[in-house]
Amino acid sequence: MNGSKIQNLSIFGGVPAFEEKLHVGRPNLGNRDEFIRRLNEIWDRNWLTNSGPMEKEFERRVADFIGVKHCIAMCNGTIALEIAIRALDLTGEVIVPSFTFIATAHALQWQEITPIFCDIRSKDYTIDTAKIEKMITPRTTGIIGVHIWGRVCDIVELSEIARKRNLKLLFDASHAFGCSHYGRMAGTFGDAEVLSFHATKFINTFEGGAVVTNNDELARKVRLMKNFGFMGTDNVGYVGTNGKMNEVCAAMGLVSLENINDFIAINRRNYEKYRQELADVSGLSLLPFPEREKSNYQYITVEVDEAVTGIKRDQIVDVLHHENVQARRYFYPGCHNMEPYRSYFPHANLLLPNTEKLMRKVFSLPTGTSIKEQDINKICSLLRLIVSNGKEINRRFYCNDI
Ligand code: T4K
């Protein structure tokens, strides 16, 4: 990906490059005045963190939106994962897809729990339930499913395996706030689910995350663990950490939540536009969001069939970068190909054929409130141009044969 040889696309009768970079992950911002009003409230109250009123309100609103009993807000999604893992008493080995953001695996390894990487299925890139059972050993204590790009995992199968094999079931729902599965919202499944409210997420608190669960005892434990284990003044009952969300982050979250319907509508409009524009580009398919479900439409993911395009995914992304479209290869190259996992499990690729194949096929395109319809028109014109000249671009700039 580095050292592009691309000069410009004008020789192909090309579209002029964007003057400014268009990024995947530009934050969705709510109402500025409302945010400032809340900041003034925090200032006047002089209560900045440690379970303040904004944090409590944010937790209540998130729980109501999902329809779950408990939401425990945190300083980020990674700490929320670590705390959920600890509160569930996971030890030994935990089965997790390799095709995810590295935080899912690190949250285990950080606590000296071995992530056992499982393959994904081609239809929606979520963990392949048919392959889980043979990865279970006497050391296995749990499964973490990841609702990748807002596609909820196979809940029925996973719950059945977890029940049968007496394993804990946790979901990394960092991408799935606002998404449903058979009409039920992500955040209500398994023993608990974890959300991320990072700046790049559909709803953001600058940095933030949460554990959501219907389990009262687990919620109590998580809440204590995020506050050093304090059970009252001068009384600590658990090993805990500092996972608290501060008031400014919670204020940002509340403002985001107030705009949630607008964010979904804009993301959906963008998705429909991409779908329409890319429909006639052979070799590129937009991954669909399930029609009958609720979605946040946050990730626009395109799959490349290089036998048709005549140009590889990496080269398409390279050309897009050259044209100022900062497409991303989420989630290349898979956790098992990054350290320390690559050294720990040098042959993991043999068990992950779909992951190995699919991680080379997909890329994400910009969406969200900062993207205009004209931007999408232009991005799609660029893609059309790249694909219709795929073989020639490949020959001139990359000297590669497909
Ligand atoms: N599990 C999953 C499945 C996740 O996807 C994540 C996070 C987690 C767990 C962990 O949750 P957190 O602990 O992060 O709450 C980004 C995010 O940093 C990361 O939160 C996210 N997943 C992941 C999918 O994306 P990078 O390495 O791509 O970040 P970066 O710095 O390249 O930013 C992405 C793009 O966003 C940039 O091109 C520019 C734009 N951007 C970013 C920021 C921060 C902005 O325009 N403004 C901004 O303020 O990981």
C-alpha cells in the first residue's frame, strides 16, 4: 500500500481529485448549542466525573433506547471489554473471531487469557458457528461474538453452543448500537454486550464505551469494577480499575443521542445512494444491511471480485487514496496476522481460510453526516473509472498480473 506509483487518472479521462481528504470515520456531530449548554451546566455544577448526573442520564437513555436493564458507561470500549471479560470470570481460552478490530483480542490477552481465533462466514463476516465446537478445549471459558459493521451474529446458534458447553457468551457490539436481530436490539443478547462510543462510531462521546446487560448481579460487579472496586467510602470489595466516563463525554453522548434519528437517516441515505451508484459496477458489491432489521448504516463496505475488476482491492484503495478518498481496509490483516498473535500462533491461517480470503476483498468508504450526496456521486464515478480501466491501471502502475 505504501509507495504508490499512481500519477493521476486524467489519462483515463478521470474525475478531478477531491481537494480535501474524505475520511472513513469522520465523527457525527450533534447540535453545537445544545452541547455548549450542557458544558455550561457541568461548569456551573462543578461536578466533572465519578458518576455525575450527565453520566447517569446517558446510561439511562442508552438502556432505554436498547431496551436493556443496565447500561454501565465507561471511558472507552476497550476498557468496557476488559471489565466485562473480568466480571464474567473468563480465564484460560476464549473463542473470538480474528476478523475484528485488534481491541477485541487485546482485551483478552491483556488479562493473560488466550484468544482462540475462529473463522468467519462469507455471508456476513460474523463468527462461523459451525467451526466453534471443534475449537473448544477443557480450558475454554467463553465465546466473544463480534457484530461486525452492525451485522448481528447468529444469536440462536451461539446461545445454544454456549448453553450446551457451559460457556459464557459476550458480544462486542461496538459497531451495532441501533441495530436489531429478528426485531430485538443488539445489546440485549448473551450474558452481556459491549458498546464503543469512540469518535469514529455512529454515536460518540469523544472516547467512550459501555457494558449493557440484563443480569443484575453482573451489572453490580461491572459497576464496582469500573470504580476501583469501591463498595462505599473507604471500602473496596474487588480488584477494580478506573473505567469511568466523565461528564463532558456523557454530555457529548446525550447530544449525539438527541440526534440519533438524523444520523440514521443520513447514513441510510448515503447507503442507498452508494447502492444505486455501484449497482452497475461489475466486480464491486456493496454489503447489504438486512432489510427487515434496524440498522445504523455506519459502515459502507464494498467487496471486490478481482477476477472481474482486473485490479486488486489494495490497488483500488491505493488509487482512491491518491484521489483523496481515504478508504480503509477494515479489518485487514486480521488479529492473527498481528503481534503478538502472529508469533504465538504462526499457523493460525490454516484454520482461518475464510478470514484469509475475505480480509483481502473488502474496503470501507466514507459516510456519515460530513459526506454529501455529490461526494458519493464522485466517489462512485472514481470507482467506475478505476474498475473499467482496472487491467490498464494494473499494467501501467503496478506491473501486476491478476
Ligand atoms: N471492538 C471493535 C469491533 C471496534 O471496532 C473497536 C474500535 C473497539 C472494540 C474498541 O473500542 P474503543 O476502545 O476504540 O472505544 C478506529 C477507532 O480508533 C476505533 O475506535 C474503532 N474501533 C476502529 C474501527 O476505528 P483507526 O485505527 O482506524 O483510527 P484512526 O485514527 O485511523 O481514525 C479513523 C479515521 O477517522 C481517520 O481516517 C480520520 C477519522 N477521524 C478520527 C478521529 C479520531 C476523524 O475525522 N476525527 C477524529 O476525531 O481505529
